[in-house]
Amino acid sequence: MRQIVLDTETTGLDPKLGHRIIEIGALEMVDRQLTGRRFHAYINPEREIEQGALEVHGISTDFLRDKPRFTEIAQDLLDFCEGSELVIHNAPFDVGFIDYELELSGHECSSITAIARVLDTLELARDLHPGQRNNLDALCKRYEVDNSSRTLHGALLDAEILTDVYLAMTGGQVDLGLSLESMASETGYEEGDLPAERPVLVVLKASDEELVLHEARLADIEKQSGKCLYKQA
């Protein structure tokens, strides 16, 4: 499954008031693993940035003057996202701005939802934690995700943090550290070089109650991510 974790920064809160995108950051994941591919662009909004927005992200109008306009990066963005599932926190905000920019640019694609599915992690968090604060900072604290570098918002940094939060919300640990190399270094044995006498392996079977909880957890993962590998077995 190919997913794109995406975030934007803008000149203000509402595209209907003429506000524009000034930064887009996106990271590619395949089967819940970051691939190293990313899309990142600062964008000249061709308008001033509201003071309130400037205090959030710290990106000035002067800094953006020589940056490309949205129409110049639109196709590269769509090519990067096409066929994926977009993972976005408060998706209506970012999707609304991207669609507004596509409309302004006169692009033949009128909505990014025409070329990619969207998963809103804010809605996911509200389902998992009803009645609680579910902004990105609150989720970082809840799932013990380090966001100490986030003194100001930034699209690429927020996409990186959201990736960790999303993985924690939908299944947690990805790398269990069980590579042959790590096992060899910790035990002193090389691959295929096991001791002749080993203790009897103790097998603990799950109780009926634990099996019911396990199946419920798998069903929840499948509902939220669209695919649960354990249920394919």
C-alpha cells in the first residue's frame, strides 16, 4: 500500500478569503515503511501573509519572493501523489487549499481527490480518543512521539511528525529489531550456527478472551488502514 503523508502551510486560514499555500511537504510510505522519497516546495503566494499565520510558521513574504508559483509545481505534486492514499491531519483544510490552488492555476485536475484517496488522521484520532484533544501536539504527547524540534510549524517537519503519530495510532512499532545481524551481535552466534542443545521452548496459548480482543484489534486496524496483513494469513 502506497501512502503519502502530507502537510501544508498557508498565508491564512481560509482560501475563500484569498489565502494561498506557501509550503507543501510530503513523504512517501510503502507498506508502512518510509521509502526516502519526498516532495517539498516553498511557494510564492503572490500576496501578503497574515501576522497570525506568520507567528505559527515563521515563513516571511520576503523569503518567498523568489520561490516558484503554485502553477509551476502543480504537476510535480500531482505526479508524486497520484494513486496513493494521502494521510493528512485535518484533511479538509489542506485539501481545500490544494483544490483552490488547482482551480486558480486552471489545471485540468480540479481536485487532488480525483487522483488520490484521503485519510484524515484527525477523524481517526477522534474515533480512537473521543472527547480528548487531538491536535498534533496532543497526539505526540499521548503516543510519546518526540516533537521537541517543532518550535514553529513547517510542512515537511509536520509531515515527519505525523508519520510517527499515524504509525503509532494504527499499529505502533514497525521495526522490531529482529534482523539476523542484530541477533548475531547480541547472542554471539552467526547465521545458521545454533547451539546443539537448546532449552525446551515454552508455548503459552492465548485465552478465549485474549483471542476475542486480538480479533477486535485486527478488525480495527483493517477499518482504519484498509488492509491488515495478519488477516490475510
